[in-house]
Amino acid sequence: MTQDTLIHSRQEDTLAINVHDDGTHRWLDFGDGAIQSIIDLKNPQTLASPVHQATMAGLLFLPAPQSMLLLGLGGGAIARFMAHHQPTCQGVAVEISPAVANIARHYFDFPPAWGLHLGNAREYPGETHDEPPIDYIVVDIAERLHTPEWICSEPFLAQCRHRLSSHGVLAINLVPHNADEFSQQLAAIRTVFPARTLCLSVPEHHNVMVFGFVQHSLFTHIAELQSRITGLEQQWPLPFTAFLERMIHDNPEGSGVF
């Protein structure tokens, strides 16, 4: 990136919230050196972050979700992406910080058609809601650059599983401290989604996406997934070929949905 300008900064409790702009991109950080969300100002409908792109790799299995829940907002990149490419999708984002929610609206074009709930993402899936089951849930929350323990707790995962539709997908952005912690996190997810998980590493990042499926997809055979990629890449501006190649590498046969 070229030299940037700090266009917004505020302190909320212990959280430093900064928005930078270099003329082509705008991004959000929390004062820890990690980019939380980024927007391509010339192509705001795309996902500029490889991490955000990877959270949507579940579209290989569910190409047209009609409902989505985002637990953790950041700059609202996924909501913006979905509102443009799948406007019929009913979406809700949950964010605990009023300041972050305000920034998503004013600096990152959070879509007005989406709901934005101010509250605790940890509690939201277990609360009583009138909404129908959800096709796609994304959990994208980090504390001090790592995944908080509660995300991989059995109660939270079970509540997310309960909120999913019969063909639903749960996508969790994990940032583990080390390989041992990742193994523990994956084991916990597999307890709630037995034989229905899939991992996807993100090159040049510490993040690993783990997907949990309510039921075995109709397209679990690799050859079937490969046959769908051309159509998917016309529908969605995402690197599905690279996603599938990494999925094959990251998931030995018999380890999950393959």
C-alpha cells in the first residue's frame, strides 16, 4: 500500500479504533497492527482481504444462501459483498461495539438492507429470535489477535448448530496460538459437527477457516465440486479453484466431508 492517512481514530475502553485511507483502499485496525477489514474504494463490492474471501469458501457447497448471520462486524465487508452479489439474502450482523458499528456505516458502506444488532455475539445464537433458520453463519472474532476460548466451547457451537437451516453452513475464522491449540479447537468443532467439517488455510496468514455442515452436502465428491467451479466463479468474484485445491491439501480423505 502507498502512504496512508489516518482519517478517523477513537478510544473505546481499552480498544483503539483507527481508520486509514491511502486513496485506493480504506481499512480498519484496532491499534495492534492487524487489518480488521479493508475496502477497495474502486471496487467496494469485492472482498479485498484473503481472510474474508476464505470465509465465503462454503459457497462451494451452498452457492445461494438466502439468510446469513455475521458474528463480529469489523468493517462489514462480508455484508457489503453479499448485499451486492446476493441481494435476496436476508442478513444480520452482530457487533458489541457501538463505535465499530458506527464506523462500518459511515466509512465502509455497511448495506442499509442488512440488520445490525448491537449486542454480545457470544450470547446472540442462544437468545430467542423470531427469525427462520439461517443458511450461513460466519464467526469472525478475535481478542488480542487470537480466537477467544468460548468460540470453540460446546455450548456456543451447539447454539450455532441449532440456528442453522437443514442445509446450513457454519464458517469459523480461527487464529490459534499454535498447532496444539488448533487441534483442540478442531476436535471441539468436530464434536458438534461429527464427520461434517472442512478446514481451509489462508496463505501468508495464521488464520484457518473451519466449516461445519448440518448434513453431508450433495456435492461432497471432489469431481462434482470441480464441475461447479466455472459457474461459481461467474456468479461470485472468488478464487474457488484455489479454495478447492487448498481444501484437498488441508483435508485428508476421511477427515471430514470428503
